[in-house]
Amino acid sequence: MYDKVKFFVDRSIIGSQYTNITSHLEKAKVETDQTTGETRTRGTINGLGVGVLGGGVFVEGSLPKYHYGSNIYPLDREGTKECIEMIGDTLGINMSGADVVGIEFGTTFMMQYKVSAYLAKLGEMSRLQRYNFNADTLYYKGSGKVQPRVYTFYDKLADCKAKHLPYPIDFEDKNLLRYEMRLKGRLAYQLGVPEVKASTLYDRQFYRELVRRYQDSYFSISKINELNPNAMKEIKNVSDAFNIFVARLLSQTEQPQRQIDTFINEIKAAGVFEDKKYYTRLKDKLNEIVTKDNITISNELIKELDDAIKNCGAYV
């Protein structure tokens, strides 16, 4: 389930073949860093970006695009091994010992309904912020400049069309939901392994660990459920009635989580609370209402997506 990967091959590993690498590049161009005076050569090999620096070589891009010409579906373990060997053959170097400094891991799911309908049902994720830029794109990431972990959901067919990327004609009218886990920087530390080399990517145990994290991360997201038709029977006091009323109002909107986020941002802008912790408490309270078991029930769209995520790890 690999898509984009960034490798760094140290010059000491490359050896005498280092001086020949630039001859294998397409659209090779020499650049000079105006600050350090260091020169580097940038080019491509069948769509992958390659940078030849004094200390080594960077190779970055979509492995399935390089291998198959499209990344509608990513590479499995065996396909990844074959692809890495192909890159090494093209550049004339052994890629197996290359350091991996960035990974996009995930796959595309063919769904029954429009992608936006599923994204609207995905709520908060622990320790990460939810960014819903439009109905077809959803990110979970930190608030700082450095983003070691990012999770994204988006309409893959719309993405291909917007970027003029190739895709099978049979998918023209399909609902393709893409879910990716993007990791970069200190991968060994993040994943709890001694090192992450190119050869590590097709190690069975490592691949299984990525699948597990991919699935666990999805299931850690709170889900916006439907209002329980029997919720009225759960009313015991004013608080219960208030919660059901709020849940009913939010369930009538197309994007409940966006409504919550918009309201929180509005009262933040108005400076309603002096203590910032009250914004978090209010948001948590609203999210609790729309996910509470006795008020809501699981939505059929979420059940479908849950099953798709579970099944993607069946054969690793």
C-alpha cells in the first residue's frame, strides 16, 4: 500500500558509480546554492525526482506511478521490492540500503456513495487537528510547522481529474475514497524500529506494522453517527433532553463536524472565554453528544468504510 516514498542514498554506499548517476537522468539541470555555493543536479527517471548532491542522492516520488503509470492503486510488498530494484537498475546503484525519510501509505476504496458523504461522518482525532478544506478533502495533522504524521482522506478520482493524471476509464463514474497515512522525519523512532531502509519496506513484519497503524489510526477517529430513533426513551432529565435536541439539530446538517468547528472558531474570534481551556471543553462536549451511544447509532456509511478499512489488511 505504498505510494510516494522519499529515499536518500549515502555517497559512501554508491561508491564509484556516483559520478555516472547524472547520465541516467531525464531533464537534468545543475543548480547552485547561493548561500553555500554547493552545486547539485536535479532530474527525473520516469517521473521520479532525483537530486544528486555532494553527500549522496535523493530519490522521491510515487512508486506506483513509476511502476505502472498510475497511482489509483498503490504497491504491495512484492511490487515495492520489484520497483526499488528497477530504480536501482536505472540509476546503476544498489537501492536496498537507501534510507527512507518519507512514506505515504494507504489505498483507494471503491464506495457506494459520494466521497464527501463519508468524510462528513469523520469527527475528531486525538492529538491532531481536523482540517476540512472542502467537502472532498479532509486532513488530520498537527498545528506546528513540522508535520511528522498526517492522515488524509480525499476523492481520488476528483484529484486525478484536477491534476490531469491518468486513471482507468472503467473508474470514470466510480466513488473512489483515498485514505493515506503520511510519515516523515525520524521514521525509525516513530515506528519503533532500529532503522528504515529501502529493503525494510518489503519486510513482512514491517509491512504488517504499517497496516496495523494505518487501521488503528482510522478507528481512533470519532464518528458522527445518526440520531437513535429510540433516543427519546433515554430522556431522564433536562440534560438528557438538551443533548438529544442538540444531536437532532446537528444530525440535520450535511457536515456536523464542520458546524461544530465553525461555531468554536466564531466564539474564539469573539473572545468569549478568557481561559482557552473552555473552548476545548465545549468542543469535546459537542463531539460527545453526536457520538454518544444512547443518543446515536452507527451510520451505514461508516459501517461500510469500517469494513473496507478492516479488509484492506486481510492479506499482508
